[in-house]
Amino acid sequence: MRDRIILACTECKQRNYTSTKNKSKNTERIELKKYCKFCKAHTVHKETK
């Protein structure tokens, strides 16, 4: 049971990436360091609602 999630930049609040995660195993929100094309830098991206 994998659900689709959206990752948003913590700096500029833009929603840049989509991914999937297993909600039965990972209940916390995911934080990944990814490239933001709006900030033009690698920033932390958090899972949004």
C-alpha cells in the first residue's frame, strides 16, 4: 500500500517533486535534500499534505 506524496522546498515553499512511500511502515513525514530549480540550490524538501 504505497501512497503518492508531494515534496515542497522549505526555502521558497514551491512544490517540486512527487514520490511514493509506504504509509504503514513510515508514519513520519519525509525530509530529503533535493535540488530546487527556483532557489537554484540543494535545499531540504519536506512532505506536504
